[in-house]
Amino acid sequence: MSRRRTRPHRLPTRRLVFLAVLIGAALVGSAFVRVTLQDNALAREAVGVQGQIAMLEAQQAVLNAQIATQQTPAYIEQKAREHGYVKPGEGLASVRDAAPQQTRTTAAPDAKETVIERLQRWLALFFHP
């Protein structure tokens, strides 16, 4: 009786090559998918950053326009007047909302009192006592 030797079970060479190619293709495919996903994420982020840049440039334009307006002599003069400053040779007058007082009587006012009242009104107008 002849005995045959049994060899351990080996895969044929073609099957090994096919398996190696299949594993390699899977690795390359997964790398391609990973790179594509990263590329898409970077593109979305770039669009967001470009939107932020456009918004900041618009804000900068508004601020530059405000600076240009605030550096004009007319604006500076307006702000100075709002804070109570006047130009040399000008006087400062204010209008009060109080109702005028009527002190007239049926008798004719004395001439001295009329002059004194006028002076008091002029002083009140210019010096705000």
C-alpha cells in the first residue's frame, strides 16, 4: 500500500494574487474616499472664511466712512457746539421752556421799573443767573 503524502492545504497562487489585489484596491479606495471628504470639508470651510472676510471688509468700509466724516471741520464744530464751546467773538444764548410771566397790572408801570426789568432780562439772557 502506497501511502500518499498529504500536503497541507495551500491556496493557489492565482487566488493569493487576487486577494492581494483586492485588499490593495480596498486600501487605495478608502484613502481616496478619505482625501475626497477632507477636500470637501476644506472647501466648505474656505467658503465660510471668504464670507467672514467679506463681512469684515464691509464693516471696515463703514468704519472708514465714519472716520472720514468725523474728521471734517463741520463735524468737529458741531461736536464742540454740543459740548458748549463757541467761536471767538460769538456769544452763547439758550432758550428756556418756561412760560413768560405776566406781571402787568392795570396801573401804568413806572419808567424806572421798566428799565430795570429790561436790564434784568438782558442779563438773564446772556449770563443765566
